Amino acid sequence: MSNHDFNFEHGEILGRIGASWYVSYAYNKYYDPSHDNFKRVGSWKSRASNYNSSLELEKYFMEQIVAMSSEKLSTNRIGLSGNEVLQMARVVLARL
């Protein structure tokens, strides 16, 4: 699981979940139920629990992620490029 605390309010919560994973899970939830890249990590159920425990921060986190660099977001273990993560994050943010 990710151990990176982000340098913004509540960044430690998103750090436990992982930014790219967060977007992938939200994309499945809000846009494409067939998208399942978030399941490519063994800890996905634990991450989902953390996601669901912080639903009040969902839009805020997505806004923070949209402002991140594609290079940083591409360092995920779920097979998405940083540009894909950003594109998906914008789609989700439009639905929140």
C-alpha cells in the first residue's frame, strides 16, 4: 500500500490509498463499472474501505489529483499512465 503523504490537508489519507488507485476506483464507481484496474493490487479491499471512510473528501481529493503531474501519477501499480489517470479524474470530477 502507498505510504506517500501528500502535501495538502488530509494528504495522509490519500497517501494510504494512493492517488491513481483512488481515481481508478472512483472511475469504476461513477463512470465505467467494467473498469477494474484498481483490483490489480492485493490491498484493494483495504483501500476501498479507506476510500469509503472518507467520502466527504471525495471531491476535494479529486481536485487535488487533477492538479498533480502525469509523471508522478504514472508510478502506479495498476497499469495506467499518468495521462490516463488525469483524464479519468477529470471525468469523475465532472460527475461529483
